[in-house]
Amino acid sequence: MRKFFFILALNENLLSQGQSNGWIRYFQKGMRNADGSPRRPKYMIDCSKVSFIRIFD
């Protein structure tokens, strides 16, 4: 059996909450590209720690 995880949207509040709860972290933050331009941070999500929240606006 396969398990699939879908993340539809993460806003600033959810990113902050995930970082506080330990299920999301940044990586490559503060790094630069080969041409010297700043690299945007990427996010790593630990799916085993997510007690997933459904948000419908």
C-alpha cells in the first residue's frame, strides 16, 4: 500500500507554526547562487511529525 501526502498551500502563519512545532525547517537559507545572487530558502517537511491541519478559506 502506498501513502500519499499532499500539501496544497502554506501561508506565513502555517510555516511559522510548523517551524515552532518541529515539523518544518528551512534549508539552504542564506546561501548564494553561482552568480552571487541570493538563493531563496527551501522548506523541508517531516511528514511523520505533522498532525495535519485542514484549512478552508
